Amino acid sequence: MEESKTISNRELKLTAALYMHIPGLLAHVKATGRLPEEIKPCPWLYMPLNHIIMRRGTDITLDSDEQLIYDAIVKEKRLPGGSACLVEPQEKKGE
């Protein structure tokens, strides 16, 4: 059984910035105010995410277009293209 993970606000912001790299997604959100029903898997999206994190860090401030996408994600409570997932380093025992 797959375990459900709570997505942090930082991950939602990174997801909104990442969704900007999906062709046509921003235009769709601007035209409809909603996310597409389905986003086809894009295995190459890890590269833009890596670039976003390298350039902006993991706690980003969204620009106005990214904010539109973020607002649609929060309003609809769904992630049709998956989400960014941050893996935090584990603390060593005894620290």
C-alpha cells in the first residue's frame, strides 16, 4: 500500500514554478482559471526543477505567473502532473 505524503508549502511553490515549464499549462490556467484535467508525464522535468533549486533555492518567492499556477493548485487541491518532492537529510543518531 502506498503511503500518502503531506506536501509542504515549499514543495507546492516549487511545483508551481516547475509547472511553468510544461508547454501550454500557463496559457490554460490563464484562460480557464483551472489546471488541466491531466498532465502527461514529463520525465525530463527533473532538469528544470534542479535548475530552479540551484538558482533560487528551495524556499522560493513566486513571480505573478507562478502564483497563478500555485493558486490553482491550492484551490483545486490536486496535482495532475505530480509534485516536487524535497528529501531532507537525515540527522545522525546522537546529534
